[in-house]
Amino acid sequence: MGKRTIVPFGPQHPALPEPVHLDLELDGETVVRAVPSIGYVHRGLEKLVETRDYQQMTYIMERVCGICSMGHGYGYVNAVEGLMGVEVPDRAKVLRVVFHELSRVHSHLLWLGLLADGMGFDSLFMQCWRIREKVLDVFETVTGGRVIVSYCRIGGVACDLTPEHISMILKVCDEVEKEMDWVRRVFFLDSSVRNRLIGVGQISKDEMVELCGVGPTARGSGVDNDARSADEAYQALGFEPILYDEGDCYARCKVRVDEVSQSIELIRKALGDLPEGEWRVPVKGNPPAGQFAFRVEQPRGEAYYYVKGNGTKFLDRARVRTPTNINIPTMTRMLQGCGMQDVSMIIITIDPCISCTER
Amino acid sequence: MSCTSKSPWILHYDASSCNGCDIEVLACLTPIYDAERFGVINTGDPKQADIFLITGAVNDQNKEVVRQLYDQMPEPKVVVAVGICACSGGIFRDCYNILGGADKVIPVDVYVPGCAARPESIIDGIVKGVAVLEEKRAKMEGEKRCSRSRGSRS
Amino acid sequence: MFQEQRFKKLSPEAVPGKAEELKAEGYRMVQICGITGEGSTELVYSFDKDHSLVNYNVTVPFGTVVKSITPTYWAAFVYENEIHDLFDVEFEDSQLDYKGNFFRTSTKTPWKGPEAKEAERWERER
């Protein structure tokens, strides 16, 4: 065995949009062990629950992460509504699903762009981000915000969709779908993408179950723990999770490409029979003493929300466990035995969201 | 205008931001907003950067990283604080692990508010940063000329 | 859309045994969460099987050492190190122990109960 070298990776690295640090123990060019160290984005925002009431916490929770902002709002308000026993109108439920799926389209396109950027395929990166802007236009028109949309409120949603909004969303869906045909062809067939991804960072189904991985990372290894399958709102839309069995970076990429098209289908179906009526109910009083756990499938995987009330307007605890949090052990395992040149690809394919992880 | 101001290279670092501003910084560089048409190029290397775009309110663990990145940048350099968190701490001001703004650690030249800061305002911030960069460069050259003339006299 | 809520009580000593039992049944570890309490820290262990979630509330008095579940669920090291750094709960037999270097915070163990902070300060001043 040759001499082992320890190479620091990050926190500032051209391949990483976010700071994470890894100590890579190398034997020649092969990674023997990777030790992640995080904490560069730790803010401690869950502690703000002591000074902000449960309504104000919605805005804090949305800023756990700017990319999955919609998902965090969705999870938190559902958890609080569950604790308080608020019955949300059907229209609001469907509107939340529409926006959650739109945010999945934007998040996956963003990720596909970053993947292309990571492998030096700059024109593909630009194209993915160009398509993504169409979704952001919808957010901006309806809510006024581009990335932090603040659409979910406790008791419903911030605003109703007008017929013009709906026709705009459908138009954007058509446009994105048309563009995705081309994007899919490139990601699935282009030799430079295939050579870079196939067989890299392989992880078997058993290992994935062992490591408790979630989201597209797990679905790329054929593990189905998509929280949407258990969600009534999604069951009504005929949701089926997308699974690939290869377990390499390529499979994880394919899952996300397919999920964009799937989300567009779900949005169309949801808008097709949008229930009429109320879209927000007034919520009065304070959360009672008790605890409530809620799970939601975010673009990056399953997120877990936990709220504990004490009868006052301040919650005792609002906890969020984000998908990247549980995928970090998976990533550490994938990095063992890979070549130094594949490290950045493997890190990107779990779609790390560090600011989610550390809160 | 010097070559630097015609094509400023930027370095971006996320100092405990929520990602919202980070993706908007990237959105500036991609189609629709496309700051590259002004010659702005994103680099990962602090030693080649002229403008430091910093997002987030800086926490205890990354303040050293921020300082180090700043020190590695060659003179003249400009720091643009993007987003309300980098300006003053924003919504996270009261968090226990937050220092409350990039200017607690390094000198900031341009502040871009917003949560998340919009691409238009980020581009505006970069353009303002370029003006500051030009000013700093002119001052540096003036000093150099002064010291050179002093050197020849002695 | 109300998800099923199952919360059960568990003693700190029973944690590793329960984890092994659940692993054998095919449960997936979802998370471990810490909650600030008076004189104690409460931990919530969550596990999932076929989209059905089960949570265990474990009350850990200050100073009690909890046995790590990393020998069973290796991925739990993320949570255990986080809880160690933020709540000052000790875990023994961990497979990957950062020894308090996971999060570097400006205040030490910021989530620990208020009266514990008070006692510590009193101790220091004395």
C-alpha cells in the first residue's frame, strides 16, 4: 500500500455552489475514506421559535433554504395545521400541490444545470437555467417572489389562482415539456454525459436501504420511499414513483429528468379538476399542547417536520430534518473507492443542499 | 476605463445564506439576465477575482474562510454584499450563531438589499462595484507614481 | 390530509435494543430530534416502514449517557453528533464520533435547558 495523502475538499470549491468540507484520504488517486465536516452554514434558525410566534415562523421556515423554500413552507404549515386540527379547504390543498410540483420542476432544472456545469458542459448548463426561468416567471406573476414565494399560509394559501394565472401555468408547462424533449435527449444519449456518469458512484439497493437514503438518490438505486405515494392529494392524481435500478450517477440523473416530465403531468391533472370554493380559512387561537410529525417529499427527498406546542402562541420546538441531512452518510459511502476525478460528480448527484442540512 | 473594469471577474461565496441569493447570483450569469454580456465572468479562484460577491450573514465557523478568501484576492478588490443577510443579518439577525452581516468581518463597498436580492439589483450592485474598482485602481496607480518619483529623487 | 401520528415513550437504556428490533423488522431510521426541557433533554427517534411513521419520545436527564444507535443504523451519526454539539447529550460507542467538532457554534451547546446554563455560569463565577 502506498503512502496515504489527505486532500481537503472545499468549503470554497468551483464545483460547489455551497460550502461543505471533506477530508479525502487518498491512496494514489483512489479515495479510501471521506470524512464530511459541516457547520459552515449553521445559523440556528430553529431556535428562533422562542421569540417568533407560530405564524411568523412560517417565514423563517421558508428561509431554511432558498431552493426548496416552497417545500419547507408546505411541510411546516401542514405540521402546524395538524397540531391545531385545522381543516384546509380542498382548493388550497390542490393549489399547494401545483406550486410544490412547479418548485420541483425549477429545482430539478437547476440541478440538471449544475450537473452539466460540474462536468464542464457549459451550454447545457445555460439551456437548463434558461428553461427554469419560465417557472420563475410563474412564481413572480402569482406571488411576487422569484425564489422565496411565501405561498403557503397556515389555513390555506396566500392568494388564489385567477383564470389568467392558470392559462399561464399551462402554457409554461407546454413550453417546458417541449424543451425537455431536447434536454432529455442530451442527458440520455450524449456520449460526453454518458461517459462521465455511467458506473460512477455506484451504490446497491441493499446498501441504500442500510444507509436510509431518501429522494431521487434512493430512487436511482431502486428504493421506493417516496412520501408522495402515501399522500392523499397525490394519490388522487394517480402518482407513481419513478425508479431506476442501476444506482450510479447516471441513474440518479435519469430519475430527475423523468421527474420533471412527471411533475408537469401532475400539474396538468391538478389544474384540470381544480375544486371550486374557499382557498383559505381563518386560523384563530394558539397551537395546543401536543406534538405532530409530518413528512413531505421535497425535490431532494423526504423531509420530516416536527412541531411541539404548549398552548401559547410560541411553539416549544419546530424541527426540520431535511433530505440532504440523511443523504450525507450515503454520499460518504459512495465516495469510498471512487477516483479523485469523480468526487465532484458524486457530490453533485446527491443534490446536496447544505443550507437545508445545517439550518 | 482599464481592462479590469471592462471585464470584472467575480468570486462568489456562500457565508451561511439560505441559497436564495446564491441561485439568484447564478441566475445573473445565465440567459435572461446574462451579466456575461458586460464581460462579467464567474471564477472559482480568489486569486483571479476582482469582485467578491458575498451572500449570507457570516457565522462563527466560516468567518475565517471569508477572511482568507478576501486576503487571497489581489488589489484592487471590491466586496459586494448580496442580500439583506449579508447587509445586516436580515431575518437571521437574532440567531445565536450569526455575526450579523459581512461587514463584521471584511470591509464592504456595495450593499445590495433584498430577500432574495433580485438579479436586476445584483447586476446593478456589480456595476456600482466596477465604479469603485476603477476608483481604487486609479488611487493605487497614483500612489505608485508618487513612490516612483520619490524613489528617483533620493 | 392528516398523517398517522404514533408517539410512544421509551427509556434511554432501551434505545439501542429498540433500534435493533426495528431494524430486524425492516424499519428505516428517519431522524433523531432534540428538544430543550427542564433538567432534561427530550429526544425523538423516528422510524418508518412502508410510509408508516413511528416516533419514540426519550427523556434524557442531564448527565445521562445514551448508547449510540450507530452500530445498528450507521447513518445516525449525523444526528447524534449534532445533538451532542447543540444539546450536550453524550452518546457512547459511536461508530463515527466527531468529539464535539461537528458544529462550531459561537455559544457552546446553545440548546441546553435555561437552568443548566444558569448553573454553569454560577459554577464559573464561584
